[in-house]
Amino acid sequence: MQTNLSELASKPIFFERNRVARVYTGGKLFHDFFGDPAEDSLYPEEWVASSVRAMNRDSDNPVEGISKIKGTEIYLHELLEAEKERMLGDRESMGILVKVLDSAIRLAVQSHPDKAFSAKHFNSPHGKAESWLILATRPNAKIYIGFKAPVTRESFLEAMERSETDKNAMEELLNEIPAKKGDVYFISPRLVHAIGGGCLILEVQEPTDFNFQTEAWCGDYKLNDFEKYVGLDRDTALECYDYSLHGEAVVRKAKKAPKAFVSRPGLTGEALIGPGDTDCFSVNRYRINEGGLLSLGGPAIYIVIEGEGNISGPDGYSYSVGKGDYFLMPACAANEYELSGKDLELVECLPPEQDTAA
């Protein structure tokens, strides 16, 4: 039976699971979130309603990282192309990438490009600003943001060289922060950082896979030059590190306090990341209880992080959702569907107000 793409693009869109290969191990905490086996593997990331291809150098899969629509053989990028106006309204692209990742080990120390760098070196309108919402942790979980003390390019290079034989050489340069469930951070481009072992994180970011990982190892895996520098030379990649971002002030600036903007019986809403933090995306969290209804906007990506609920809409539409479920709301269906729930927490991931797609 041929799928009606217009109909598909007119209601909430659900997806097949989409675990993506990385060079680090993780995924055990997916058990309590998605219901997966409680084991770590080299597929530690779930790319959520993704139209972005993963930059895995040795992969011959042209759709790696791109989500397949549930119950079909259609990938999201195909539906976006075929039904662009229904899906996106007057936008050129979705403009965000959403992931859930679980790190069994510390990820490599890294930084990401800003828009200007990406335009010059990757012919892309997007850098890689990102936000973290910590969903769960293993014991002694940590994150790393900014340098502890002033660092020069020369001392950073020296630590890079030492990392060939000393796997802690670069970690020692960074601020170490205990990871706590519910904490929110915004990681600006050019800010050095690393996710430590034991963090289940909902990550919302610009729609690229540009990571400059400038240390020699990720756990027991030896990073190659492509994985370190994304096809660029070392000196160019190092332009993406701001060596002036150091001390506790950097951590305080990165950590975000949720701001309430909805409060009525059965429904509360708070902004986790908003225009005051970045113009690249917005992230909101809603809590729904008996009597509460949330009108679902679009285009937007939603993910249930606690509880259970039901989506209702035109023509008797009804769809039950629970922890770990996620879906995309097309622009043409905005505010036509409502979500009710019990002890339900939902994160709403919104594209930038200003469409920056080429």
C-alpha cells in the first residue's frame, strides 16, 4: 500500500528507533528511559526525529542518523522535501537536531564551531551551539565546562601532545562539575567541554555533527585525524577554542535556571533555553496532570521524559504516549492536537525563530 505523504504530514509523526554509532560506549541508561536492554554498546545515542546525517567516516549508510517514520519506509528528510510547506510552513529547514545520549565513559574534550566558522569552512549556515538537560545519572557522574584557569594556545597544544600517553592531560585543564538530574546547561560555540561518564542527557543543538575532539583518546579508542578535526587541519580546528573562557564564571553562565511562563490547573510550563540564551533554538518543559491540556505547536519536536498521556485531535484521533516516546508536529497541524496526561513531563524543542537555512 502506498503511503499518502500529504496525510502523513498532517498529524503527529512518530518514528522507528534511531540509535547511532559513536566512538564511545554507552546506552545502559536507555533501559529505564526507552526500555532497551540494560547494556552499554557503541550505539550510545538516539537521534530524535532527525533529518541530519551522522558524520561517521567509515559508514556507507547514506541515511545513518536520519529517522525513519514509524510503520513506513520513508525517512524524515524525504517527507520534508516532498511536503515542505505542510511540514515546515514558510521555513526552509527544521533547523535543530535533538538527541538522547548516555555516556558510559568520559567523552573526548571538544569544542564546536560558530556560524561564521561553519560558513567559511563547511559551507553550512549552522554551527553547533547545544544545550543539555540531564535526565538521569550513574554514580559519580560529572560534566566538564570551560577551562579551570587561563590557558594559552601553546599550553593547550602541549596538553594535546601529552594526551598521547596521559589520558587525563586535557581533562585536568577543565572545570569539573557533578552532574545532577534536572540541571540545564547551554554550551556556546568555541566553549571547551566534555560529557563525563554516567550521564543520560537530552541534547538540543544546531543541526550539524561538527565536533573538534582535540585529544588523542576517547576511552580506549584512538581518535584519528578526521575524528579530531572533521577534515580540516589541526591549526584551523584550534580556531574553534576560546582560551579566554575559564573559571567559575563560565560555569555559572552556562548553567540555566528554568523560567516559568505557564501556570494553570493541571498544566505548568517553563523555558529551559530561550531567546535570551541563544537564537539557535528554544527548549521548553511542560508538566501535565489531571485536567490539564497542552495545545501542541509546530513545527516542533516533543519528547516525553516522565509519565504517560494521550494525544487527541481531529476526526477522533487518539494516540497514547509514555516515557521515552517522541514525535514531530508539522506546521500545518499546529494547535489542532492536544496532549493530556498524568504526572507527565514533556520537553518541547523548537527551531530558531529566524530561519538560517541556506
